[in-house]
Amino acid sequence: MPSIVPARRWSLPLCLTLVALSLLAWRAEAEPGFSLQPGTAKPGDPVLITVWGLNGTPTGTLAGRPLRFYEATGGWQALSGLPVELTAGTAEVKVLGFAPEGNAPVSLDGTLDVVDPGYPSRELRVAGKYVQPPEAVKARMAADKAAFAAAFSQPLGPLLFSRNFAWPRQDRITAPFGDKRSFNGKLQSQHFGTDIDGDPGAPIHAANEGVVVMTRDNYSAGNTVIVHHGGGLYTTYFHLSRITVKPGAKVQQGDPLGKVGKTGRVTGPHLHWGVKADDLWLDAETLLKLDFFAAPAPRTLPAP
């Protein structure tokens, strides 16, 4: 039921002034625009594009890759990222849509500064079977690949969370995102996650609200949990000694998912925490800095 307030007598000039101010505020909110987070990024960073003031769902590109927009409070968002192969410089952002009045086409353009990530290289020693897998496990690896593809194929949809992301556990980071790795001097790869130290059996928590879309023992990733957060965003948790959730479970930020372990291709017990969005593996530490619920930056009205 609406609240009841005492009747108040307004003068006509004051009424007209309030109406005018309301219209100006509405025009400011209706004026098309977009924001980018972070303001400066490195290859491998997630990038959040928030758009307002358009009629209907926009389209667009980031560094030439198509953006997928979902509805958000007051407008639309797309969570994408910069591929790790991208070179330093600038990345173009283009957003296309229609104006609320008259449905005229609107084109919004901008650039994002891209800095050199300086990813380090390191040499690791693991069991030989993880460098040259025997024929007996190739079928299992193919099944793992299909299971990951199925988990990462959830409908886009709106965000399933109402707060920003938090660490799944607090401990020392033993390997950041982007490390260039050589296993046993042979296998070359890049590290698409953040390794967080931990004793075997230490608890691991959900970084945010979402739905569990995988619990599986994978050959390389070991015991794995994947949580879908809406907006095409997933967090992954590898090498667990124990999984304590089931597929389809709805989890809240901080809910237990499992225990630290050393299953799969590892050099010791730890949590490999990964982030995937728009079919790209992205830096989880940058995801923690994004504010999905930030109000658009104030905009200056044109002079009358």
C-alpha cells in the first residue's frame, strides 16, 4: 500500500521548476551511453560493458569479437574479455542500438587501453603420464572435453547474483593467471587460472551465487566443480580432494563447494580457481575488481 503524506501546497513557479528538473533528469538518463570496466586492461582481463538509454537489446563488438548483451538494472551489460594473444595498444569498442524516441539508429564508439601483461615463464615437474598421456586415458580425456563443453553451454540469461565476487578462499597465491609453463621441459602451455595455496582438506567456497553445472573427476583438472553465474559467466574449481555439492544445486556466495586437494595434473595441494566468460578463460583477480552494480557515471547536460 502506498504511504500517505500530508497535503502540501506548492506555488505554480515551484511546481514548474520541479517538473522541468524531472524532465532534465529523465533526458540525462535516456541519453544513450556506455561504460567500461576496467578503464585499462591487459590481455586476459574480463571487460564489463554497461549500456543505457537504448530501445531494445544492443549489439556490438570488443576488439572485433561480438558482444552478447543481457538485461541489467537500467539497461544492458555484456561480459567479455581480451584474448591473451592480444598485443598492447588499444581495443575498439562498438555498440549499436536504437534511440528510445523515434527508434533512430545509434552508434556508440570508444577505445580501451591495453597494456603489456608481462606474463612470466616457469618450469614445472609433474608425473610423466600428464605430459604424454597413455592411449588408455585418451577416451577419458575426450569425455572430459565433452563434459566441459556441455557445462559451458548454459543459456545466456540475466545475472544470477546480487553482489560482486569474493575470493573462494584466503591464502597465498602460488601462481597467477597467465603464467607460461613448460612441463618436464616438453609440454608448453599457459596457465588459465589463479592457484591459491591450501592444506589438504581446507574448505573452498563459492565466489558468488549461481548454479552448479559440473561435479566431475577429470583427468587433468582432477575433482572439479563449475558454477554458472548467469550472463555467460562461470567460475571453476580444480584439483579438489572432495566435492560437497551436486549438479543443479543453487549456491550462495560463501557456500562450501569442497575441499583443497591435489587430484589431476598438479605439483602439490592447492585450489586452481578459474573464470570463463564469452568462451574465454580470464583473470579471476580482475573479476574481483569489477562492480556489476555501479551506477552510470554522471553525464553533463547540453546547454539549453
